[in-house]
Amino acid sequence: MNLKERAEILLKEKGLRCTEVRLLILEEFLKRNKPLSIQDFKKKKAFKNWDESSTYRNFTKLESSGLIRAIPSNSEFQHYESTLETHHHHHHHITCRKCKAIQCLNDCSVEEQLAKMANKVGFSVEGHTLELYGLCADCRKK
Amino acid sequence: MNLKERAEILLKEKGLRCTEVRLLILEEFLKRNKPLSIQDFKKKKAFKNWDESSTYRNFTKLESSGLIRAIPSNSEFQHYESTLETHHHHHHHITCRKCKAIQCLNDCSVEEQLAKMANKVGFSVEGHTLELYGLCADCRKK
DNA sequence: GTTTATGCAAACTGTTTGCACGATC
DNA sequence: GATCGTGCAAACAGTTTGCATAAAC
């Protein structure tokens, strides 16, 4: 089953109509498997064919139907991610300061610590954004 | 020494002119001792007397002179905090998902964990950005 | 008197909305 | 054929900029 077919099924399950823009957006989320902003889509040439307002309305629609969710982000722009099973795995990235390589960290083992830190000031934690930077093995050798 | 006097000294140290808006902004940061956005200032009636462009330009100026710093934030709006002694140690912030209040966390106790996570994939860590979100005590009650 | 900040108006970006037309079911 | 999505234009909010005037030093 290809991406387009998967996207069609997802839309139908939610009782949403299968329009071309909507399919493209959903396919992109399935394919990229990472948080994306509306800006990321606007940059893509495929999206030059549609009016921006359509894209905005579709993001709203996909979010309210539960296919994507808005996630807090340090970015200037609102980011969204797919809500599918395979996308649930929580992880972070580390970027090499020198060569700019990005590596996925397999696990996130700081949640307990964060909960403690937040509880001290009366907050409960629902989530976090975390990005690391440093040096990769290769660049450290040089 | 009151807030206004402290603010005047800070500005002079940086070679900045002491104008009324600038003093008010800096005093507010000294007084509140937490991240503030330009929106927070616009709301205040004292700031209704000045043109918004002045406020924006002053934030830029105060930042480039190092008296305040822009901090990553999950909020829609850019937040800044004072760079004074009390703010120098490494710390993070948590944003309330409902009321958007931002609170400083006193310490950062995840560095060891992060180093371990990164070492597993061959990286050494030089730094990180971390922002939390959740619910503040007040919003949790409701 | 020189330098820098301000007010005002205009421009600019990202986003939202109203409405007529077109596509989907 | 009824419903819903789209393009287009206009409106909107937050921010930035140009320029003449005013304030700080």
C-alpha cells in the first residue's frame, strides 16, 4: 500500500473528503515522519499550485479531526506532527557543531528529572522540546 | 537604591541614553525577574503613551547591548529575560499550556543523562536547549 | 551642536475570513 | 443535488522601516 492509499483511508475513516491538497499534506506527514510547519509546505513547489488559505484551512481541519496535532516548538512557526502509532515514539536530535550532522537519540531518559524540576515550581509537565548540540565522533578526532 | 536608579546605571554602563521608555522597560525586567514578551508590555497602561515602534526598537537595542536576552519559548511571542547576575546560571522555562504563563526552573539536572544519551551515538555534548510545557497550579485546579 | 530616540505613517509577513464558484460524495 | 472545499480578495495582527522632529548628551 503506497502513501496516497494510506492517506485516503485515513481521511475516509474520519469522514473527510479526499481532495488533492489534503492528500498531499497527509502524505507528506506520513513520509517525513517528523514535525512540520505550514512554512515547510509553502516552500515546496507542489504547494505553489494552491492558495495558502486552503493550506491553512486544511491544517485546521486535519488537526480538529485528530490526524495531526499541534506541538509546542521553539520555532517561530507552529509545528504539527502525525498522530499515527508509528509516530508516537518520543526522541530528540543532536547536531554536530562542526559538520552539522544530525543524529537521532534513541531514547529520552530525562522525563522523571523534568517532572521533579517542574513540580518544585507548582507545574505539571505535559511535554518538552529538547535539542542538543556538540561534536560527533569524527570531528572530535580532528 | 531603587529600581529606576539601578536601571539608569545599567544603561550608562552600556553607553545607552536614558530615555523614559527604556528605563520603564528595564525597571520592569528588574522588578518582575522573569521572562517577558513585548505583548506583556503593550498590555500595560503605562506603555499606551508610547508608540509601539519605540518599544520594538528598544527591545532590539537592549538585547544587542546585552542587558536582556531573547530566550527560546514555546509561546507564540518572543520572550526576553534580564541578563543580570541572578539570571546568569543555566536554567530552563516551563510554559503553561492554558494561560501561557512562563516560569523559571531553578536548576537543570539533566546534563548527565543527556551526556549518556549522546555518548551512545558517539557524540559529546556541548549544550542544549530545553523548554517544557504543562499546566500551572492555577490552571490545574480549574 | 552632534548624535540618537521618537512619533507617525506606510509597508511587510503570516494568518484568517467572506463570498461566489467548483468539486466531492 | 446537498454538502463541503477552493480561489480570490480583503482584513487582520504583529512587526519593521523611512523620514522628519524632538530629546539626550
